[in-house]
Amino acid sequence: MTVSPSLDSDEFAKQPVRTRRRWDPVVKITHWSIVTAILANALVTEEGSGTHIWVGYALAAILALRLLWGSIGPPEARFSAFPLSPGRALGHLRDIRAGKKEVHRSHNPLGALMVYAIWSMLGVIIASGIAMAGPPSTTFLDRAERSDEVTQKVLAERRDHDADEATEGAGGEESEWEEVHETAVNLLYVLIALHIAGVVFETRRSGREILLAMLPGRA
Ligand code: HEM
Ligand code: HEM
């Protein structure tokens, strides 16, 4: 039996758990694209290089698509399916302590807090990144030119000596954005660690269905 995303929530709730379609392709593709973009900018691209900024703008576009999907997507992908509610999150914690296993058709209330926290942190990273990089039309070309290997090496050395110097003398304002960017990136790493710990915990508690639902090929 397949479950149509257009079912209303009552019909949806009556579907047997194992036949539920939990995440549509847009949710899955945006999830793994966001993961890829973060890994690329954290581990592969040179900080502030043309590639770093391109990946950053791609990340912004993917996040925008997911947020749009939160308003027009299928029921389980909508914001209304996983409201930001600290009260419900506490209730979920109580359920965990009591050994109760409720079925959630979208993110559970604790997971929802984490999702909004990750999205907000990405918003801060994107905003501070754009504040440093400037609008795509102008600064992209400058940055792309700077991204050749020699320039990046020089920039990296300068950064080692003096973080402010790395912003190329643009003064305190850019340094502040750099600090905001770096702090938000570090906080994002903490959130990601908690998110993965949460997924592992829920998978052990409620079964592999949670993880499998986010993988390709599972509808
Ligand atoms: C989650 C994805 C991202 C990660 C993990 C990341 C990581 C970093 C890190 C670690 C730095 C060095 C900060 C420092 O100087 O201490 C940096 C710098 C920078 N990032 Fe990102 N970043 C991301 C997204 C973005 C985005 C979305 C943009 C813009 C569209 C951007 C543009 C920049 C710029 C312009 C710099 C400054 C380089 C300089 O001149 O020193 N980043 N990023
Ligand atoms: C850079 C690392 C990661 C980030 C930023 C991230 C972020 C997110 C976000 C924002 C969501 C909500 C999805 C949506 O509604 O659009 C989510 C859900 C999910 N993520 Fe990740 N994720 C990361 C890594 C991972 C990894 C490595 C796994 C697998 C072990 C994973 C498994 C899941 C699962 C299973 C869900 C759905 C949870 C549920 O059923 O409520 N994520 N993640």
C-alpha cells in the first residue's frame, strides 16, 4: 500500500507505521545536499575562497528551497507537522523516561527543536558569510581571482599571524563578521554532533525505520 502525501492528517494517522511515506525526495535531497555543502566548506574549500563562497550560496539556495517546502510541501514536510514547542519537547523527554514510544509522522518534538536550531545557525552562517563576501555580482569575481593557489597560501600564512590581517585591512567591521561566522560554525558543529547522537539514540530506541526513511530509495 502506498501513502499519498495529499491524505489529510486523520487518514494519514490511520496508516500502518511501516507503510508510511515519511520523507519525500525534496526533504531527502535537501538534507544530504546541506550535509555535503557543510562538509565541503568545513573540510575541503579554502576559507573565504571563490569555491567556498560558491558552495555557500548553493547552501543558501538549498536551505531556501527546504524552507519553501515547509510551506507548500507534503504534510510531513510542513512546519505545521513539527511545531517549535519546548513544552512538547519536555513531554517527549518524559515519554522517553517513561519508556513510551509514540509514533510521529514528522520530526518528534525534540528533533523539531534541533531542526530549527540547525536551520537558524545556518542562517547566521550564511548571513555573516554574505556580509563578508558581498553581493554575488561584484565580489564573486574578486574572490574567484583570489582563489588561485598562491594567493590562498599567502592568505593562509597571514591568517596564522594575525586574523585581522586576513580580512585585508577592511577594518573592524569585517573582523566582527568573521568572528560571528566562526562562532556560528563552531556552534553548528556542536548541534550536528547532538543531532547525530539523537538519530543514533532514536534508532536504537524506536528502530532503524527512522534512519532508513532519510536514505535514498525508501519512500
Ligand atoms: C556551513 C557552511 C560553512 C562553513 C563550515 C564555513 C566555514 C568557514 C570558516 C571556518 C571560516 C574561517 C573563519 C575565520 O577566519 O576564522 C570561513 C570564512 C569565510 N567564509 Fe565560510 N563557511 C560556511 C559558509 C559560508 C557561506 C554561506 C559564505 C558566503 C556565502 C561563506 C563565506 C566566507 C567568507 C567570505 C569567509 C572569510 C574569509 C576571509 O577573508 O578570512 N562561508 N568560513
Ligand atoms: C552536516 C551534518 C548534518 C546536518 C546539518 C543535518 C541536518 C538535518 C536537518 C536540518 C534535518 C531535518 C530535515 C528536514 O526536515 O528537512 C535532519 C534530519 C535527519 N537527519 Fe540529519 N543532518 C546531518 C547529518 C546526518 C547524518 C550523518 C545522518 C545519519 C546518521 C542524519 C540523519 C538524519 C535523519 C534520520 C533525519 C530525520 C530525523 C527524524 O526522523 O526526525 N543526519 N538532519
